[in-house]
Amino acid sequence: MDNIDENKLTKRKKRTQNISFFILGFLGYTVLFILVVILGFIVVKGFSAISWDFLTKMPEEGMTKGGIFPAIIGTLYLVLGSILFAFPVGVLAAIYMNEYVKDGIIKKVIKQMTNNLSGIPSIVFGLFGMSLFVNKLGFGDSILAGSLTLGLLVLPVIIRTTEEALKSVDDTFRHASIGLGASKWQTTKNVVLPIAFPNIITGLILSVGRVSGETAPILFTVAAYFLPKLPHSIFDQAMALPYHLYVISTSGTNIEESRPIAYGTALVLVMIVLITNLLANALRKYFSKKVKMN
């Protein structure tokens, strides 16, 4: 009798497990299918617009002709500038929070504020950046103002991912290092950070993807509607692919005529994000192998 009950229980568990795996697999393949459809649509619509002239020439005739070279360069400047600001600040803030601040009300408040900051709409960051960097500090509409605004936007993501990466490092490494006479900072710098760094790169990947596609923050701080020239300094305005795509899709001089350029711009933007993510993943794998070798 007991054997029969156990067999029934085992069969029920297997059935439940199979149903769960089916649902999870179905949801996973559904997400993959949606992604393939979106990317396929962009590739089919935008591939015909891609050419050497499209990638290297200046826009012409109200952006209905010519290329998107200034928008590509402007986007790369903004991504690089925002990451150069946000990544070290976010990593250092996370190190301080995880390694130095003791558990208590202050730490909880800071974490809660960080979580709240990550949920603020991007357009609010744009208004804040315009008020502080453009007007108050006198940077004007510039690459510097746009980069700092985008850096603030992704700062919570970098802080949280870095914190989780640091928490994943076993405390035995810390205790062993301190036991051998190393200081707290030496332990953090030479032991904890190298182990956690491959996972810290995850925050960098997520940040690059978000910065590349944001429109609202750069709308108030840096983006130019039509600027057929390259910026010469960080205090110049610049075109950017997200804003360029928005303009030619919604308020261009001839929307239908510029539609192929819009799809081509979207494809280039996706490719830039993809290539950047692949480079960041390669960097993460490199540091992962380096940690294992050590």
C-alpha cells in the first residue's frame, strides 16, 4: 500500500515538474521569438538603407538625404562620456556601501534612495540635467552636460550590480587576507575587487545598453535637431542616434521620404549596442579567466 502511494506521489511530482519545465520553456522561447521578430523587422526594413555613404556622410536636405555620421559619433561620445563618469563613481560608491558601512538605518536609507533613483523616469533626469549642468553650472547644451546626465541615469544600476558582485565574494577571502596582515583597503583592492570584477562588468553592459537608447535626457542637454558637422569639444552640441531617429520618424520635413533613413538609423543603433555588449562580454570573460588562473 505504501509502495503504491509512493509511486503515485513520484508520478505526481514528475508530472508537476514536466508541466513547470514546459511553461518555463514556452515562456523562454516566446521571449526569444519576440526578440527575433523585432530584430528581423528592423534588419529587413533598414538593411536597404545601409551603405558606406549612409554611415560616413553628413545629413542633407532636412535629413531626407545623406548619412548619419555625426549622429553615430555623437552617440559614441555620449556613451563613452557617461560611462567614464558613472562607472568609477558607481563602483566606488558600492565598495563603500558594501565593505565599509555597517548594517543599520543609514545603510538602509541609502539603499532605499538608490532603489528610488533607479525608478525615476528618464525625462526627470533630463530636466534635472538641464537645470543643473546646462543652466546652473553653465555647460550649456553640450556633450559634457549630456554625458553627466546620462551618467546619473545609470548610476543606480552600476551601484546595485556592483554591490551584488561584492556580496558574492566569500568572506573567507577577506578574513584570510586580513589575517595575513593586509589592511581593509588592500584586501578590497587586491582580493575582493579582482574576484568580483567579472560580475561588475554586468552593470557596465546594462548601462551601455540603456545610455545608447535614451532620448529624453539628451533632448534637454545636448541633442541637436540638424547639425551636419562633428563636435570639436565636450562643450559642443551633437547629434545622437536616438534623437535623430525620433525626429525623422515624427517631425521631420518629409516623414515618408525619410522613413528608410529611420529604419537604417534604428539598425545602426542596434548594431552599436550589440557590438558594445559583445566587447563588454569579451572583457568579462577575460577577467573571469584571469581570476581562475590566479
